[in-house]
Amino acid sequence: IEVSPEDQFKTAFTTPWATFAYSRMPFGLTNAGTTFQRAMDLAFKVMMGK
């Protein structure tokens, strides 16, 4: 799941070598499960009869 370019700075972290920011959601984050479920619900909406 992609992180919006305007929100990537929120995922930034610094190491001794460089500063990095995620362009895709790392699934170790707290709400990743909720976001993944929302994406799957949207993807399979037609099959679920909603």
C-alpha cells in the first residue's frame, strides 16, 4: 500500500548513514492491519455483495 508523497515525511527515520522515508507502508506499523483490511474490503467489495 503506497504512502502518499505528501505524507512520506511522517514515516521518516534517521540512521547513522542517512535519513529514510517509506514510500510504501511497512506492515509493522500499528494501524497497518486496519489499512490492509480496508484495502481488501474495497478490492473484494463486488464479491462480498456490499
